[in-house]
Amino acid sequence: MPAPLYPHDTNSSFAPSVITSTIMGRPPKKRASLKTDGLDTDIIIPIMGPTGAGKSSFINIATGQDLTRVGHGLESCTADIQVIPIPHPNDPTRRIVFVDTPGFDDTYVSDADILKCIAEWLENSYRKDKRLSGIIYLYEISQKRMSGSSRKNYLMFGKLCGDEAARNIVLATSKWDMVKSDLGEDRERQLAVFWQDLIHHGSRMARFSGTHESAWRIIDSITVRDRVNDVLIQRELVDLMKFLPETQAGITLRLTLSELLEAQKKVAQDIQNGGNDEYARQLNADAGDLLWKISSQIQQLNVPLSKRIQRMFGLL
Ligand SMILES: Nc1nc2c(ncn2[C@@H]2O[C@H](COP(=O)(O)OP(=O)(O)OP(=O)(O)O)[C@@H](O)[C@H]2O)c(=O)[nH]1
Ligand SMILES: [Mg+2]
């Protein structure tokens, strides 16, 4: 029997509860009992974005409770999907369901595992006819420049959602307290150019200033819209019966990892040519380790022949 999308609380359907979907090999931090499916009237809003952008903080600030763990070190914090239903503040018959997601470039979990985890959750919700109301993509305005991983994160996000879902996406900038306002505004203008594809298809930019009111302005701008019928990866996995590596997001990740592999091979070669002292040996070992990790992620993004044959004969 397929796992339910998220649980009702045993005592009240509207009490906040958290359910965690586990990434391979990592135990969930919290596990609520899985009882029944979500409600048809639920307003489902995943929060996505690079690791450390403030996704979990956004949910805690919006709910006014510590429902999901916030990271305080250099390492990524959320490693699993966490589903957090709360009562709708203006409509007690409905729930807002936040979905806290891990950011790509997580320090513990590979990007391939993260994509698999997010894709499985989206596939599961689509199969159960639970449509998303919108997606909030958070990005730190305090970042001095857009790093390679932030670019990769946005690229994956765009390929995951597709053009049709764009009008239900809010591209929200966070951590405004960490920049001078004129610098923040300047970066905001640069982001508008970088995000132009999604904006062209209807996504909106917003500022999250770290307050409850600011979080709800963003959430309210989503709740007034019709639900998203067409998140690309959901259609690819369910309607078109593609395997994850065959989806646009899967193909994009594979390409990015292949580029990274080539760059890392060059680094490893330079290190090998650089001497044979203890420091060089350590660098060599680290480079070899990274090469192995990237290669095994690429390997994960291959569809085994046996699966393709099974699909060809309708055995899946
Ligand atoms: N100064 C400042 N810090 C913030 C703000 N929002 C979040 N933070 C801090 O940023 C760090 C990361 O926040 P998280 O909410 O864990 O970020 P996340 O996007 O959930 O990170 P992952 O789970 O690793 O993907 C924490 O130390 C937060 O306290 C903000 O508006 N201003
Ligand atoms: Mg988090």
C-alpha cells in the first residue's frame, strides 16, 4: 500500500504535526504516525532553495513555532522532506501545508539523492491528486555573488517546475537584515535578470524580511491563486512514465555533475603533478574521494537496461 501523503493528528485534524520522508541511508529526525491522507482542501506550499537560504526559518516564523529544525553551523540542516500542516488563519476549515525541503549542495546528502527524495514526494502527491498551491523559492540576498551551487540549484528548480508552474512560484529573497538596503536593491535587480525565464512565465519576486507579517504576505499571494496543475517533473514521472534520470531535472543534474567531474579530474591531475609530501598525499586522497562521489552520483542517474525492458513490456 502506498504511503500516505501526510498524517492527520490523532486528536485534531488541524493541530500542527510533522512527517518526515527519509533520504536513503539517513534516519528521520522526527517521525509522526502515518494515519490518513491529506485533505482535498489543503493548501500545499513547498519551500525550496539553496541550503542555508532560510527555508526552515521561514516556516517557523510563519507558524510562530519551532516546528522544523534550523541550521546554525556551516553544514546543511534539513536533510529530509518535512510536511507541516497548520490551520489556515482565516479559514478554520482548511489547512496550510508547508513542505520543508533539503537544498541541493547539502553537506551530507548527494544531489542525486536530494533530487530523488523531492521527486518521489512530488510524484506521490500527484498520484494522490494533491495539487500544489504554489512554491516559494528562497534565496539569500546577503550572498555576495551567486555561487556555482546557487546557479545549479536554480537551474534544477526551473527544470523541476517547468514553465506551466511558473505563475504559482514566488521567488523570495531572505536575510535583508544582513545587507545595506541599496546593496540589496542592486542585487535584487541582478537577480531579476538571472531569474528572467521564470519571471517571463509568471513568477513573482518578493522580499521576506524575516517577520511573521512578511511571511504571510508571501503565503497570501499564493493562496489567492488557482492550484498548479502542471509541475513538469510530476507530469514526466506519472503521465509520461519517465524514469527520474530521463526527466528534465535528472538530465540537467547529470550534465552538471559531468561538468563537475571533468573539472575535478583536472584538479586531481594538478595535485598529482604537484609533489609527494604528506600534504600533497592528503590532497590527492581528498580529490580521489570527491571524484568517486561525483562518479557514483552520475552512475545513480543511469536507467538500468532491465528497467527499460520491463517498461517496454508494460511490466512496471
Ligand atoms: N540574519 C538572518 N539570519 C537568518 C534569516 N533567516 C534564516 N537565518 C539563519 O540562516 C541559517 C540557516 O537557516 P535555515 O532556516 O536552517 O536554512 P535552510 O534553508 O532551511 O537550510 P537547509 O535546511 O540546510 O537547506 C540559520 O542560522 C538561521 O538562523 C534572516 O532573515 N536573517
Ligand atoms: Mg532547513
